[in-house]
Amino acid sequence: MIFNEEFETLPREALEALQLKRLQQVAQRVYHTVGFYKKAFDEAGVTPDDIQTLEDIRKFPFTTKQDLRDNYPFGLFSVPMSSIVRLHASSGTTGKATVVGYTKRDIDTWSRLMARSFVAAGLTKNDIIHNAYGYGLFTGGLGAHYGAEMLGASVIPISGGNTKRQIMILQDFGPTAICCTPSYALYLAEQGEELGIDMTSLKLRVGVLGAEPWSEKMRREIEYKLNITALDIYGLSEVIGPGVAMECAEGRNGLHVFEDHFIVETIDPVTGETVPNGAEGELVFTTLTKEAFPLIRYRTRDMSRLMKEPCRCGRTVARMARITGRSDDMLIIRGVNVFPSQIEQVLLDIEGLEPHYELIVDRDGTLDTLEIKVEVREAIFSDEVRTLQKIERRIAKDVKDYLGVTAAVKLVEPKSLQRFEEKAQRVIDKRSI
Ligand code: DLL
């Protein structure tokens, strides 16, 4: 099923013509209404009239998170405050939050994008959606909420936290879909089990999970433990919130980027050059239809690759592969570049481990050290010490073989590592503390 058949299945040529027209309009608008863009374009020696083809976008400067911070809080808005009906902010682990604004029409656009996403997940107005994304400045809660209402589904605005109550509502209200982070989905499953509840017999059938990186292995684990189809949703506050891209239930191979509203590029994070088609790079987004807070070539720091072939679901818009990490999340351990997601991949390939781990990076004199703490299944934990040591050695060997770094591995008791209600924080880098 497709929510907006006309725009989601446009022949590529028509889609690109629409993108070009919209790009020309937004470039004109930001040039004339946002001082930051006027200055940036002038410095780069470009004007909106230089956009004759879609490729011309590459002549334009990038916008970065730092630019957003420098213009904190409202400096990049392109409409007067009287036209803004909503503000959100992304917390960010360093520095000031970045603030984003929406006009009435932006909220409508966003709701439609979220409704598209739900329909791509196979949901209809007959579904009951348990929305456990946090409500507040975070875009997850209200974004999913408005989308669910736009679709006509029944939404349970449970927000994050109070897991026991969440489980009671899952049992009593019988929602058919759940929205939350993948780590919270696992946590719910685990807490339910602990309370002696068969979490596979709930009415839930679909999970619309995102806001943090996760892996195929983790997907399988969630699907098994909750007996649902788990689908990946991507977005970021700066670009609009959740609903920038969504995996479809039919394809389950990459997330459809809603290209009638966004232009997506992939660049080399070091040189800024466009990478060849299909190669991994940092995602860069330009918004085509947003009024309050348009963005030109925003560097997300998220690493992925694009697939332009049509999907079996009928959508013609490009797909992005599951995010593999953030270019600024990359750990450099004794000169070796490692993404936490790569370590996760190694861990989840080993039988007996739980998808809960912590990476502790520290410095011993001048040498970087990496410690991996990972939970093991109950049966293994109570097995002989020798068995545990064998697994620890296997992990250390695989991490060394695949990623080239030496790690101290410690297996820990099930449920002993911290759990997260929103985004998981699995890396503790003591070098920067
Ligand atoms: O996390 C928006 C969102 C809410 C997306 C609910 C999906 C579901 P921010 O708080 O601004 O917005 O964080 C954006 O989260 O740049 C990625 O690094 C990461 N992220 C979001 N979705 C995914 C995903 C929301 N599906 C940042 N896979 C982004 C991997 C994701 N990382």
C-alpha cells in the first residue's frame, strides 16, 4: 500500500524535474530571507540562478551542525516568529541543542510524511499505534503522533518511561503497532519476560523503530522476542524529524527517502566530494518543501549508501541502506578507525551473547585501550569459568581479526548493563572526559 501514490511512484525523470523546480525555489527563498545563506552563497561565489540542473547543487556550500549552533536559537528561520507554530530541539551530546521551527504547513507536510511511513510499514486506519517515542522537544513523539492521526489510526500517546505501565497497556489496549527505539523494544521484551508475560502473544504485529543505529541481528532478536515485523525509520530534527526515510514491509531492503521533499546526496566525509553511485558516504540533505527552517546541503554525519533501483513495493524514490554509523562516532583506537556498529556486528555473530554491550575507551599512558563488556545468556553465565573464558577469547580474536584492534573483553551477567528508554549510549570514551 502507498499513502501518496502519485508522488511516491513518479517516474524518475518526472521526480527529478519536480526536485529541480523545488530546489530553484528554495534556493531563491533562503538567499533572500536568511542572512546566513546570503553570506554563504556570496562567499562561495554562487547565486540561486546558478541552479540549472540537479547536479548544480554541488556548487553550493554545505551547512553544518556548527552553523546551526552559531545561529542559535532562531537565526536560520526563514519566516517571522508569528508564522512558527512549533519548536523542537535535538539534545545533542556536546554543545548547545539545535533548535528547529515549523509553520502550520510544515506540520502538515511532516504529518503526511509520517503517514506515508506508517503505510509503508503496512499500517492502516484500523491499527492501534502504541507510541513510546518521547513526547517533548524530541521530534519522535509528536512526529509519530501527528502521522498516526493523519493516517486515521488510533494512537496511544504513552511516550517514554514507566515500562511496567507500558506493558500493562500493551496487554489491555491491544495495540497492533509500536513506535520506539530498537533498544527500548528489546528492553520492553525483556521486562515483559521478567514479569512472566508471554510478549509474543500480544496483538502487536509491526514495530516502527528508529532514532538510533541498529543491526540486522538486532532486528531478528526484536522480531523473535516480540513476534512482530520490525521496520527501520530514519530522520533527524534538523531535516524535519522522523519520516525522512522509511523501510517498506514488502522490500525490507533499505529505507525509502521521500525525495519529492528532500534531495539526498552521499559525500566523502573527509573531502566533501560526491561518492560514486551506490558507494558508502555521509548523507547530506536539502529540504525542498519546508517553510520555516529550510536547509541547504545539511551534513548529517550519518554514514549510508544510496540505491536508486525501483523497489518491489512500487516506490521509485531512492533507498538508503541502514545507517552504519556516524562519521563523528568513529572511534580512533591506536590509529585504527572503528565504528561501534562494527563491534556490534562481531558480537552479534557469536552465539550466546545478548545484544547489550558497552565499549569503554580509555588511555593507559599514551596507549588507547578498548574494553568491551557484553552480556551473556543466563545458561552460559552459570556455566564453567572455562566456557566464559573461551567466549571472551573468541570475541577478542574476532575483533582483532576483523577490525584490527586489541580489546579486553569481559562477559557480564544478563541484565547487568544499563538499559535505555530513549537512545542507547553504548560508548564511554574516558579519553575525552
Ligand atoms: O532521532 C528523529 C527520529 C525519531 C527518527 C524517531 C526516527 C524515529 P534526532 O534526535 O535529531 O532525531 O537524531 C537524529 O539520530 O542523525 C542519526 O544519527 C540517528 N538516527 C535516527 N534514525 C536512525 C535510524 C531523531 N533509523 C540522529 N538508524 C540521526 C540509525 C538513526 N540512526
